[in-house]
Amino acid sequence: MRSLFVVALVWAATAAWNSRKSLPPGVNLDTGWYRISPMDVTFIADISAADAYGRSVASQAIFDEALTLIRDAKRFVVLDYFLFNSNGAGSSVSPVRSLTKELRDALIERKRLNPDLRILFITDPINDVYGGALSPDLAALRNAGVEVVVTRLESLRDSNLIYSAFWRLFIRWWAKDSGPGSLPHPFDENGSHVSFGSWARLLNFKANHRKVLLADDGHDRLIGLIGSANPHDASSAHSNVAFRVQGDALQFLLDSELSIAAASGWHAPTLTRLQPTDAMARDAATAPYRMRIVTEGAIRAALLDRLNVAGAGDTVDIAMFYLSERSIVDALLAASSRGALVRALLDPNKDAFGHEKIGIPNRPVASELVTSSGGNIRVRWYRTHGEQFHTKMVAIYGAQGFWVTAGSANLTRRNLDNFNLEANVLIETPRSSALATQVTEYFQTLWSNRARLGIEYTADFGVYADPAPSRYWTYRMLEATGLGTF
């Protein structure tokens, strides 16, 4: 009995320490506000839907922009993407675009044409199946001279409190990454078998979840593409959003990316900082827009700061793949009680690469928001047809000002509490700005089904509402312990 008590105590101490230990360099970044001009920001949306006959209709532009930035770069390109593989592409709905191959070939071609171009590709070990099935696409990049860094996740905090402590104490010492094994591939039913060590690492449910591209623009300015889209074949039909941005705040994001790469074993000389010209600095000082880069926990802090002052006359529009984090839920209810119009456009959490999910966390959370607000908070569901409404965006606006954030972060504990690596951009403009009009028109088109060809993007709340207490408390348990995948 005493031995069991000691084991439990060590287990609990390990879980507590690794869930709140010091963060590695480059994490929890908040650059503060920097002035930018209207020409320095562009909103891009990928939208997938189906018409009344089930025929797919898609507008996919984010990676067209990414390929353009790569072609224009003359000095360096830094990429950080969570998913970069063709696993499971056969289970995704059409249209499937070979995004992994497109990006891989574009990087290899640029390196061939310009051998002096520095290309750094940072990614998550999920693409090597945690050592169980090495990625041929990453190998091709390495062979072409691209600097590939697979993020070391062990230095990050543990979100899966129960399992990760057990893994650290009893599994990781002997279940090393050992290549192929006898267990099924976790992401592709036709994939090669993997080892127990791969599965054991996967169950920590932690990730470098960022979706960032940074490059010089060919004219000695830094340019970035920050959004929710992965260069992943099976995700190519997903709906996503991104912002192409320029401005001094991006230099801090570049430094963050280089710090993450260095902490993961990258030892190459650092990239040269791009300095703005005097004319650029003067223009920025009087620009009407503001930009701010936030990562990990700083995303939640910035969002809560803005939600906590939203009230009568303000509108809060949420377009989100996952919504579950408790402080965000409470802040939305409080904003609604102060008179803000809160609208949430959510993925129904039913589709996952050919597999059907049970609607957690969005359906019980949506039911809580609608019920607890007395119906004042409005919810609609994106009509997915095998793909996902993968967007991660919040816009808040009133009569005068407009504020928006978008990037890789879902509104979940794992994404917002310094567990995963995440990156978002914040933009603030006058309410009358062209950018504000474009973003609000995007949301309103989806919300109100304003489209041609009989397309209905979204469905009423009642279609997927799930007020069952069992589902609600299942979500709460999974959120608190980190045992869920969201």
C-alpha cells in the first residue's frame, strides 16, 4: 500500500510539474501593437460547400498565396506547419488538392533556381508518425538543401495530465522511436505499420500546431502568411482563413520561429534581420491600421481583454473549428449579458477524414451558450460534407472600431493555455475600413447563406443542438484532463 502511495505521489508531482514548468524560448509571444498601412494586410478565405445536389463548390486561395510568396522570396523563407503529408488523402472528400506535393515541389524548385535562398521548414513529428514512418516529403526537402526541423515536443508543457505523466515515468525510457512496427498506422488505413513507441508518443496529444509562412518580399521587407490552413492533402477541402501581412511585428514572430528551431536541434547561423527604410518607418508611424502578433497563452489574454470590454452596440462574430475553453465561454456569456450581440458559426464536429465524430466539444458548448444566455447568443452550424469548417477567427466591432484575430488557435484549453505551439495575428482598423467590410461580409455571407447556385453554407442551431448532460460533462472532463483530442 505504501509503495502505491509513493507511486501515486510521484505521478501527481510529475503531472503538476510538467503542466506548469517554464516555457521554452519563443513561446507565449505578445509583440504589442505596431502601425501598418491598409496595403500591408490582405484577408484570404478558403470556402468549401455543396449545392442542393451534393456537388462540391470550393474556393481555395490560401496556398496559392503561399506559393506566390515563395516564388517572390530572394533571401529566405521560413515555414512552420503542423500537417505536411498525404496520409489519409483517400478518405477526404473531393476536391482533394495535392497541397503537400505542391508546396514540396515549389520549395525544391526555388532552391534549385536560387541555391543561396535559405529555406527553413519547421514541422511537427506527427508527419513522421512520431518516428514510426519517416516522411518521404521531408526527406526530399532535405535532399534538396532545405533545412528541415522536426519540433521537439518534450520541452513543452503537458496538457494530458494523467497519461503524459505516466508516459514520462514509465514508457518513454524504453519505447523509443524505432521505425516500423506491428501496430496499424494511426492516420492512414493503407499506411505502413508503426511501433508501439509511435502510438505512445501520439497519445500525449501535444503539437506544434502553428501555420506560418515568413519570407522576404524581394524588396527587403518581411512578409507573412498567418492562418488556419495546413499543406495537407486530406485537409485540402477544408474551409480556412488567413491574413497576408507586412510590418515590424513580424520580426518578433521570425525570432520566435528561430528560437523554436534552435530548441529542436537547429544549429545553423541565424537569418539576417530586415530593417525598414526611413520612408517605411515614417509611413508606418501615421498608418491607420494596427497589427499585433500573439502566440500560445498570449492569444487568450488578448482575446479576453477585448471580450471583457464588449457590450451594448458591439458585435462579436466567432468562426471556429473548436470552442471549449472555459474562460472564453464565460467571457462570451458576460459580453452577451452586457448587451453585445454574440454570434458563433461553428463546425458541428462530425467529420474527421472519413470518420464520424460525436459532436464534442462544440455541440454541448453551443447548447450551454444558447441556454445560459436565454437565447441571446446565436449559433449556426457550418454544413460540412466530409470536410471541416477549420476556420479559427474572432471579429469584434462596434460603430467606430474593428478588431479581428485569426491564426492556428482553436478556442480550447490545449490551444490557449501554453500547451500547443500556436500563432495568431490581431488587426485593428476603423469600422469603415475596407478590411473590416471584407471580413464582416465573409461572415455574413456564410451566416445568412447569401450565395448563388442554391448553396446553403450554414444550418440552424437546432440541427445539431445537443443539450444532453452526459455529453456536456464528458466534454468538461475531457477539457480539464486533456484526455480529449481537441
